[in-house]
Amino acid sequence: MAKIKTKYVCQQCGYETARYMGKCPECGMWDTFVEETVVKENSNITNKTILEDTNPPILIKDVKIGEEIRVSTNISEFDRVLGGGLVQGSLVLLAGDPGIGKSTLLLQTSGELSGLGKKILYVSAEESASQVKLRSDRLDVNTDNLYIYPQTNFELIKKHIFEQNPDIVIVDSIQAIYSNDIQSSAGSVSQIRECCNSLMHIAKQKNITMIVIGHVTKEGNIAGPKVLEHMVDTVIQFEGDKYKSYRILRAAKNRFGNTSEVGIFEMGTKGLKEVINPSELFIKEYTQSQSTGSTIIVTNEGTRPMLVEVQALVGTTPYPSPRRVTNGVDISRVLQILAVLEKRVGLNLSKQDVYVNVIGGIDIEEPAADLGIALAVATCARDVMIDSHTAIVGEIGLSGEIRAVNNIERRIKEVQKLGFKKIIIPASNNFEEKFDNIEIVKVKKIIDAISACINNKE
Ligand SMILES: Nc1ncnc2c1ncn2[C@@H]1O[C@H](COP(=O)(O)OP(=O)(O)OP(=O)(O)O)[C@@H](O)[C@H]1O
Ligand SMILES: [Mg+2]
Ligand SMILES: [Zn+2]
């Protein structure tokens, strides 16, 4: 006999409790508990586990390293984010906003992989086979090894995975499938957790690579429990500006690679196209028309330097206390830069609103962007133009000193490649390489950087 149990589960973080609570003690959210029914089989777990026990404890020095088999997706931007390709037998969670292009990316990936002779089972839990077919026609995906399976029932999906024995399984999406073992509706925390856990087991047991799509909530979290992120091997986030055509792929977690790499795509009628040289994309409009308060910085995304435009707008405030608004950079970082500008450069911003915006919807986290932000604000406040074709890189310390940044040679090379004539870098950054056709200006203080970036002849 099955034993029926109910519990209250926080839909935000997966915290479980026996009775209803208004506020979740785990994640602090209000009104997130939903009653879920669980049917537990009274199976003898101990016996089952012993039967499957094929991996007894082993001395670490005796462990033989099996070859970590990576399969290239044939899409280099995707491979880069995965850390060099899909690891066989791993489970990747692809998360992103509605309509960002998750199904498109995975259908294109399926096309590439099946072209390489891999057998793919594409479980389409949200769309019918004909809807997927329409998309695949538009994307020119047509191969012999790609099976579409419109199904939401987990047990049936499992049956077909075992019958077909594919190399790769794609589940679109984890929120849309449900298991008969769990009474709550598809998309609830218990369902998501159970289905994901079972998929993980199948992946390891049968050495099948799985890519699972997950939706993102309004707050930008992966819908469902945080535990989902702990469970899977890799979490890839697909981001982008709804109003722009480019999309950014980034790893939030990766058991088989680093998480600093990003992949950049452009969405078009024929699907996603890789952007091989992102700098060109982000500074296209800058080179066409430049105005005060805009600078080009060189940021490092993983191992790849990228030129990005940062804009500042400074103006007298109509409010009692001035506003500080940032987009694409951390506000506390900007507040610190403003404080340094006031104290060390003597720029009075106490009656000025300051807006800082990174063009292209990308987020910059590294402090190497400090100097660029500071110069954008300072030159806008003083209404002067930064010399065009000048790029800026450097971290700012509290005493107004410019601190060294990593990978300086690679950054200079990128700037040079894009035809810039000048780069302003920290004085403490030393390097061996010689660069032609580019003026490298080393600065110690913000104040030096300001005079270095303004062309007095103009
Ligand atoms: N005919 C078309 N031409 C150009 N772009 C299109 C066309 N059809 C769809 N798109 C693009 O594809 C996007 C939808 O892609 P896709 O269905 O892969 O997204 P998704 O992330 O899977 O969405 P969902 O969350 O609804 O499953 C649209 O937002 C649009 O940008
Ligand atoms: Mg979709
Ligand atoms: Zn919670």
C-alpha cells in the first residue's frame, strides 16, 4: 500500500515543513508555501541500494582516470561556455527568460550534433511535433538522427530513453514534465526536483548527456528550488536584452570547466548566429557618433578581452538629494568612484544626478572598468570630449591611485586590433611586448588620466 503524505514546500527554495508558514525560514520570502502531496512507495530501500552497489570505496591512489569524453557541439561559442564541449554523461541546465531563444539554441545544437552522427532525443514538453518542425525548417535543421518526442509524462519519457538509447537527450522544459509518483502539478518544486533527480540518475547510469531547459522567474532566478542548481553538473544562463538581437550565454556553475567564459550570439530569422568578434558589435555605434561622457573600456570576459562602451550623464538635480542610477555596473562601485572623484579630483557632484550605463545590456563586474567609468563621469561633468579612438583600463583605489589590472597585453592587443590609436593604462602595469601603431599612456592618478584622455589640440 502506498502511504499518502502531504507537506508544505517553499516554491522559491524548496524548504519543506509539515504545516503552513507565512514566511520561509530558509530564504525569507513571504507567501511561497504550497501544499504538495507525496506518494511514497514502501519499498525496501536498503535492499535495493545493496543490489546496485557496484562502486565500493576505493583508495584515491588506485582510482583509474577514465577518459573524460567531451563532445563538441560544433558551435564554438557554446563549447567555450561549456568549457570545451559537452561532457558525456553530464546534465546541463539551460536557464533563461521566456522567448530568449532557449529552444532555438538547443534545436540548432541538436542539428549540429546529429550531423556529427549523434543520436538525439528531443523531448518537447511545451510544443507539438509540428511546432518544432516549423522551427527546424526555419533554422534549416534536417537530419536523420534527431527524434522529436512531444511528451510531458516522465515515466513515458524514461521508457523511450531506455528503448532508444540516444547519445543525447534534450528536455524542453523541466517545468513542463511531471512524474506519476508525485501528486502535485507539473512545475511545482517537488515535481521539478523529482524529475531532475531521476534524469540525473539516468544520465550517470546510462552515460547519456542531458540538456534540460529551465524557465526563469521574474526575479531572474531559475524557477523552482535552488536545489536544482546544486543537483545538476552545469548551469548555463541565456541572457539578453529583449529589444536587442544579441544574446549572451554564461556558465553560472560548471563541474567541468571555469565559469568566467561567455558566448555571444545574434538572433535572426535563421536562428542564432555566433558573434566571433563581440567588440565590434558593442562599439559599432560609438565609432559612428561620439558624445561627451562616453568612454570605451576593455573588459575581460573569461579569457577574452572585449571592448565595451560606458556612458555617463551628469546634470543638476531637481530633487533634494541627487540621484545615482546605474545599469550594467554595481551601484556601490560607482558610488565609491564618485566619492574618490569628489575628494581626490575636487569634482563637486553633491548637487548633480549621475547616471552610468553600459551599452549592450552586458554586466561588468571587474574593477578594471573603474577608470573608464570615472573618466566618463568627469568628462561629462566638465563637458569635454574624450579623444576618440582612445580606450581606457584601470582600477581606482581610494586615494585616487590607478591600480594594475590583469592580462594587460591581451587587452592592448584587442584595442589595437579594432583600430584604436591610444590606450590609457595603469602606470604599475609592466609588460615586455612591443606594440606598434598605438600610443600607450601610463597613468598614476585619476587626474593624470583626465588630462591624458582629452585632446587639447581639438
Ligand atoms: N520568424 C522569426 N524570425 C526571427 N526571429 C524569430 C522568429 N521566430 C522566433 N524568433 C525569435 O526567437 C525567439 C523565440 O525563440 P525560442 O522559442 O527558442 O525561445 P524560448 O526561450 O524557447 O522561449 P519559451 O520560453 O517560450 O520556450 C523570439 O523571441 C524571437 O526573438
Ligand atoms: Mg522554448
Ligand atoms: Zn524558501
